[in-house]
Amino acid sequence: MTKATVKARQAFQNFSSGKIDKWSMYSTIFGLMDAGKITLRALSSIGPEYGITAGAIKMRRCDWLGMK
């Protein structure tokens, strides 16, 4: 497991447990994605393990890019 995957999993876990809000989580995971450290496909496969659907992640990515 890469460092980026570990960071993404931690962000999903922190969101699931209520430690951070959704935009903090998305900031972390999309920051990793923007840096080329992880793919949308990888994030979409990790998210459902924490109750976040692949469709929701893709939709939030579009939202995120629109806010840039």
C-alpha cells in the first residue's frame, strides 16, 4: 500500500468517524490526486469501504474542479 493510499484511507476514516468534515476529506484526497499520487479509480474503490459511493466521489470531484 502506497503512502498516498494510506493518507486517503485515513481521510475517509476521519470523515466516517466525524473527526473532519466532508470538504476537509475531499481536500486531502483530491490534493493527492492533483499531485499525481492516486487516481480517481483508486479513490472510487476505497470510498465504498467507508460508506462513500464511487458516484459521490466522482460528483464531488466535478464540484471540486468547479471551485478551483
